[in-house]
Amino acid sequence: MNTHVKPSKLIKGATGDWEVIIGLEVHAQVTSRSKLFSGASTLFGAEPNTNVSLVDAAMPGMLPVINAECVAQAVRTGLGLQAQINLRSVFDRKNYFYPDLPQGYQISQYKSPIVGEGTVIVDVSPTEQIEVGIERLHLEQDAGKSLHDQSATDSFVDLNRSGVALMEIVSKPDMRSADEARAYVSKLRTILRYLGTCDGNMEQGSLRADVNVSVRRPGEPFGTRCEIKNVNSIRFIGQAIETEARRQIAILEDGGSIDQETRLFDPGKGETRSMRSKEEAHDYRYFPDPDLLPLEFDQAYVDELASALPELPDAKKSRFMKDYGLPAYDAGVLVADKETADYYEAAVNYGGTKRDPKLVANWVTGDVAAYANSVGLAVAQTHLTPAQIATLVDLISEQTISGKIAKDVLAILISEEKEGDPRAIVEARGLKQVTDTGAIEAAVDAIISANPDKVAQAQAKPTMLGWFVGQVMKQTGGKANPQAVNELLKAKLGI
């Protein structure tokens, strides 16, 4: 837990500094073909009310039956969050009326959740890491969806989402800035995707957050918090926190007090607005669901799930640093997306030979990522293959081509010869680097004799050497070996 906040994290108010305290409740839709208590499909984008069983529609006498895969997914997630797995948990009814909640209650978990306390390690920046505590993870049903834009006079209800399994992952109030909260949600999303327990598609609503924000003078007790409901993008989470913190500071500095309430964030207007005063838990009249027995499993079941978990981002990052000698930053960028990390490893080890890991990392996180971004894809989704990148790096390492020519070859692979072999392209287009010192020497002599004034300048000021290198490269069409050019020029100019 953060006790000493850095001055850079404080918000300047009119009457001094304020500290913002942030806790997040992330609702992650469980990756499962059917719902939490029914066999109806969870497929996104189906025609309204086509994925609805009698249980989801709350027909009289229908009994919920727990979906074992959803339980396994929650346990896997708990293990990925280094959290306590509770071998006995209880489903409760959380009673409230909502038009798209046919039962009139949500089946959730209150006092006895399936997963207890855990920890997430978050890289806020290349130089700053924080630990965010996890309070709990519990399973619950999602509600349906009210549609207000289909008619001028009526609202429509789509129950496709009703009963879909959610994991509510509740953090401790350990974050102290919008950047920390954004980094935490990004890391959580990465862990969920590695585990395969939630696809993390925020635009489809399968990952959304309720953001709890309060402010205080540094060192004072926590202030009254407000909860901003259902924020569905990492960018909006950051904006909502900054907006809400400033709203609370302005009220407190004017001598007012904060009401505990639920608010909505309006990205268009850049403001939060009140929804309702916050109910306490007793207002929901929680009680154990009489239709469901307590959920019990043994340690052997948990151990079996643990043994089949994939390598998680933190472990992969450590391995990349150890096995490939990568700096923490490069390793962190590569493992943020599992497919990118796999792509990188395939390129480094392509053909059973290990090539320079740092050089491969530079290409994957640099030029390849830039191209992927420009077409709105992830690195591994582009047509560029790990084999092509590996071959490019080989050509540079062998000094067959320079780094500059490699960029030209990449441009050819991107636009002209999508399935081309870089080696064949270099051969066919005569892009090989000139390493024949005789040919390079001729170019060097020609430039020196044509520029006697520049020669005198370079001898007085050796940094001028770069100008000569540039001229020689121009004369050789960028194909001269830069190292050979440098050495020859230094010798001829006596630098």
C-alpha cells in the first residue's frame, strides 16, 4: 500500500496540495461458451433475445445450475493474481429492481467470495513500479441491456447478456494517480488475456470498471468517495479520475462536503454527473441464494488448474531479461501482448539459430510495431512473418546490408512483395552492401579531392567527419559499409 506519495502525484489546488485515492472494481466477462447458471450461448452480437434460456428470463420454477467452466476460470484468474483461493464460497442474492434484471435480484457473492486477497505488480513507467492489492474476486451474473434509441416513446430490453458470467475484481484503494489506474487496468487486462479467462474487449463491454475516487490532504484520513459507474475504456478511466478529483477538490476548497454517491462519466462533456446516492450493502438485502448450495472444491482441483496455467507476463518478462539479456523496458513492451511476445521469440530463434535478441527486439517494437499501428493491427496480425524479420536481422549481422537498406527492404516487404524473402529481394535488386574497400576507396578519394575546403575544416574539427560519410554514402547509393567508410576517411584525413 502506498503510504508516502510522491510530490509529482499530488494535485495542486487553490489552497494547497491534494492527494487522490483510487480503487477500482473491474467487471470482466468470463470466457465461456455458456452462461453462469444456464446453457444459453454467450456469443456477442447475436440478434436481441436469441441467447436467452428459461433460467435467464426468470420463468417460474426455473433453477440455476452452476457452470463448472466459469468456476475454473475464476480460480485460474485468482491464481494469476497471486490470490487466496477459497475452497468454500457462497452465492447470494443481491436484491434490486432494474428493468433488464428479470429475477429482481442478481446472483452474486457477498461475504464469502471464491477468491480472496492478492497482488498485481504494475509498471507505471520505465522507472516506476507499484504493487496494487486485490481485495477479492467474486463471480456474478450480468444484467440484460436496456435500449433507449430504437423508439421515441419506448425502451426495449435485450436479455442476451442476462446471466452471462462476470468476475468482479475489487482492488484495494492503492492507486494515487490516473496514470497508476490506467497502468493497473492495462496490466490486469494483459493477465486476463494470457490466462484466457476474459478477452478484455472493452469496446464490446467485456471489461469495464467502476472507479472509486476520493481526495484528501496528504497524511489525513481517507475522504468520502464517489463511484463512477461502468467506464469502458482505459483512456476514459484516466479522464474520469482527473475530472472527478478536481470536482471534489473545488467543493472542499469552497468549504463544502462530498456526498457519497454514484456518478456517470460523460466523455463528450468531460464531466461526471450524479446518478444516485450510494446505497450501502444492507440496502441490497443480500442473503444466501436458497437454490444454490455453497460452492466447494478441494485443493487438488486448485493444484490441477495451477499446473496447467500458461507462463504469465511477469514470469515471461523475467525470462526475457535473463535469457535474452533484454532491458526491463524492452521486455515489458514485448510481453504486454502475448502474441507479440510469441512473435518475438519465433524471430529470435527462427531456424534453430539464436540471433542478436536486442536487435530483433528493436525491429519488433520499432519498425514492425509502427507499421502494425498504422494499419490498426497487433504485430502478430500483420502479414510480416517472424521468418522475414529474422532474415532481415541476419542480413544486417552478416553485413550483407546496412540498417538503412534493411528499412528499404522492409518497405518492399510491406507494400510490394508481401510474401517475399528478404535475402532474395536483396539479391534481385542489387541492394548488397559494398564491402570491397577498393570501390569504397575510389568514392572516398573522389569526395576528398572535390572538397579541399571541407578537408581543412574536418582536420580542425573532427565532428565534420559525418558530412564526408554522408557524401560517400550518397555516391554509393547507400550501399557502402558505413564502418569501412569511417575507417578509410579517418586514415585519409589523418583524424
